[in-house]
Amino acid sequence: MRLLWATDLHLNHAGLAAWDDWLSKVHDAAPDALVITGDISEGEDVFFQLQRVVETLDFDVYFVLGNHDFYSASIAATRQNAKLAARDSRSLCYLSESPPIELSVDCYLLGVDGWGDATVGDYENSTVRLNDFLLIKDFRRVDPISWPRLLNDEGNDSAQRLMSKLAQLPEHCRRVVIATHVPPFREACWYQGKTTDDNWAPFFVCGQVGDVLRRFANSNPQIEFTVLCGHTHHKGEAELANNLRVLTGAAEYGAPSVECVLDC
């Protein structure tokens, strides 16, 4: 199984030439399936773009959602729409709502959206304020004093989903590919060749997902874990343990690309 990985496509910023160029790169890679780790587009356009992708390609597309995908809507409504889009398509799979996918005899794919959950870094003294707080209804509806609780709740939701999926892996599993949008460790949160500081980490690391991954990897040394994530738009690789590697993808607005092919 050849699994092609792309992240942070932001297709609402891509013109026709950029779309065609991205599609050419996908075809040239000759994958058996495509996995997208979030920030596909924004709002309702996410599902138009996903449908456009599957209508053009002749293989399965697995995806999780990123923070931009929730813009102009609520988190619950967007996830419901993602579930419906996957239900109505034979080629789409929303990994956050899916059990582990068998890619080959001993290799499985699973995924959760993830969220910068304010558990890493220094939220209280951070000067960062993302557009998420203005453009996602869940944050607009409440006083800013409630924002860290909402961030923490979203991180916990992803962590619990991940824990459930990991528990479903069969005994013969030896390799797991985990798709998520937000880096689950500070060490995997890259910007211009360096990892994040306390100012940005609360919004760019999903610490609770990282905690689940670290515990499960430590308890299952016979399984090799590869995590695919994005969000930072800067490329990097981090080895958290002998059996736990995190790849963070790069991105540029208006120029969707592909990261790599994984042989599973």
C-alpha cells in the first residue's frame, strides 16, 4: 500500500493553475490512497473541495480536520458535515469518526483532528491570539476567559478518541500511521528549523494527544508509530522514542503540495 500524505492544502487560496499542479503531483506519486492532515479549506468550502478531490482521483481519500476547516461554523456542526460527506461517498473517510483502517497485513491507519489545547507552554502570558477565536462560533459565543477551557476540552476529546482507536488495534499490528492536524509534542512543532516556544506552544501543540501517544508507544515497543501532522506550515521530523516518530508537513498559501509517500 502506497499512502500519499498532504497537509494544509488551504484550497480556498488555490487558483486553477495551482489546483492542476497539485493534482499532477498526486498522480505522479502513483499512490493507492491519499491522507490529508487538515486545513483543507474553510467552512462549507471544505466539503466542496473534498468532493472535487474524490471526483478527480480514483482512490480512497482519508482526512482529518484542521482549525481553518471549522471557520464560519461550530465545531460540532462541521464534524457532523464531515461525517455526512464520508457517509455519502465510497471514497471519503473521516478518520476522526472511523475505527483503525487496515492498510496491509500488519499496518493500520487511524486519525484524530487534534487541537492546540493550552496544556503546553504558557497560555496565561502568551501574546498570541488566533483567528480561530473570531471565526469559530464556539469561541465567539463565550467570554474569552472560557477560551482555555474550550481548548483543553477539544484536546481532551481528541485524546480520548485516540485512546479508543489504539485500544482497537489487533495483536498482530506492527505498524501504525496516525494522522492529526496539530503537532502532539513541542519537539514536533517546527517553525523555520526550530521548535516552538512557550508563547506559541499553547495554540500549536496538542499535549493531551501527545501524552496518549507516548504512553501507548512505551507500553507497546513491538509497534512502530509514525505520526503525520501539519498546522505550523514548516517541515520537521522528531523522534520521541525508538518506536515513535513524528513528521510535520510544510505548506504555503496558494501552492498546495504533497509531502511524501509511505509504504505500508
